[in-house]
Amino acid sequence: MAQKDNEVREGLEGVVAFESTISHIDGTVPELVVRGYDINDIVGNLTFEQMSYLLLFGELPSSNQLTDFDAELKSLRQVPKSVLAFLSSVPKSSEPMSVLRTAVSMLGCIDSESGLNDQNSVLIKLKSLIAKIPTIVAAQARINVGETPLQPDLSLSHSSNYYYMVTGEVADEKTLNAFDAVLVIYAEHEINASTFACRVVMGTESDIYSSVVAGISAIKGPLHGGAIDGSMNMLKEIGSAENAENYVKDALAQKRKLPGFGHRVYRAGDPRAHVLKRMTLDLANSRNDSHWFDIALEAEKQMASLKSIIPNVDYYAAPLLSHIGFPVILMTNVVTSARIAGWSAHILEQYGKNRLIRPRAKYTGKSGLKIHKP
């Protein structure tokens, strides 16, 4: 249906702002297609490095291209000492996403070529952020528990090194596969609020760091990436599978929204949630600890029975990340460290065929007022 002139679409729902070759969501199927590949085919078959290459360049890498790309990302993992010093100096009460936002902004201040916006410079900066943001998040995790941040291990893959920098241990195969899947799943999701924010800023021909900081600022919100923190906190509040029914009924009676449920686009189920639900159960069984999964499953059943509302990607990603050692307060940071790959693809696409993004508002205020001087 064509949009009429001056018709207001609250939240820009259903408005098509531009063409893109990066990804597509069909909420009725449901499906998520990235560069032509279904997300169900991607997960388990592509590493985060391959997914990032696919997003940046539009095609899967050859073995030589992947080797070179992997080596380049590894060479960019190191974070400046001044950024690490900042991470250590902020108050413990600081909100972790606010700290990450400032750290990325610092990278822009330190980069003497931050203003260079030729195609090659833009690409190099984006690769650098894909490599560095996990190092920042891992440092936050270590500092948060009074430990010293670890240096990147260049012998490890992106996900394996990320896990090592957080925990100080090398992940076993099942843990690594689960973590890599989370990063791949969160890497890209069409034109959501944070991706749109990145494109809006890039559309003004501002610098790359400002564009990414805008994305971080948007994904920080509890109605976007911040929902993953809320999902895990909710499971903790429920406490046990036996309490799930009463918890859900009480929440609905009080008209409270439950984090991790519902989605603006997916009406027939979130395909990413299905994948993560299966992986969370598998990981829980391998550790003989299905506590969080059992709670999540029972709450999901209650929501389906009482409201017919489906879980989204954050719902099962939260207990999965908890299983492998990521604290609740850093889960949105982990989402951001994956989504930087998708943001990078959209920033490049916006840069390549830029037009200033400038919507209008339907004015409903007063008119005809006059200023009377005393």
C-alpha cells in the first residue's frame, strides 16, 4: 500500500527508506536472509570471520581471502593503552554500555586519520572496530571482577580469543561453537533502530566513529539490544520453573511487558530464537545444568498460552551467554560487539550511494500566535 502524502507512520512502521543488498526479514515466513543466505544455513556453517567478510564484501571469502582477512583482523585487535586506562578508571557504578560508547568515541579521538572518508580508509576503520570492540568488552569483563585485562592471543580465532580474553581459558568445542553462533546470529538484522541510526549519521557525511557511537547509543536501549539484560534478570527473578506461571500471570495482570518477548517485524516467530533455543538446551544438557533453560521454557509456554506472544532472539541468548560465563551487565555489550559487523556493512552501503536521510514531521502544534511587546 502506497503511503499518502503527510500520512504519519508512528515509529516509521512499514516505511521503506532505501534499497539494500545486505539483508531482508520476512516476518510472515518467518525468515532472515543475509546476502542471499538464510540465517538457518549460516549458523553452524560460517564462523564470525566468514560472516563479517560476507557482510563487508557481499560474498563468501575464498580460503586465501579468509586467511588474509583473519590475519588483518588479528593485527587490529590491540586497543590503545589510553583506552584501557580509561576503562580501569571509570566508577564501578558506570553503566557498561555507556563506558563502551565512550571508549569507541576515544578511538575516534586517538585516530589521527578519523576524518579520512575515502572508501579504503572507511573500510580499514570498520575492520579495526570489528576487531577492537571485543577486546574492549573483554577488558570490561575482567576489570568488573577485579582482574587485569588480557592481551589478545593471535593464535586463536576471533570467537576463541574473545572468550579467552573474558575468562582466561580456552573454550572447549561445544562452548566455542555456541558462542560463535551467538556472534554470527547477532551480526546483522536489517534496518533496526541502531542500524538506522548508523546510516542517518553516515548520511550526513560525518566520521565513522560518530556513526558507530550513534548505533551504540540506540542499541543500548531496553526496547532494542538492552532487552537481553532484561531477559536474564527476569529469569533470575522467576527463580524456578515452578514459579514461572504465577510470575507471568502477575506481570500480565499488572500490564508489564516481559523482556525477550514479541517483535515488531516477526509475527510468526523469530528464526534466530529457534536456533538459540536448541543450542541453549544442548549446552545445558552437556553441563548437566538446565536450570535457566527450564525456567525460560516454562515462561515461554505461559506466554504462548495466555497471550500468544513469541520469544525473540534475546530470550534464549541470555541464558546461553550466562552458561558460558558472560555476566548479565555485559550482555548488551556482547550483542554490540557482534552487531558492529552488520553496522559496518550498512555504513559502507550508505557511504557508497549516499543521500542525506531527512524525514518530515506532521505539525500538530499551535499556529497564528503573535508576540506582543510590553
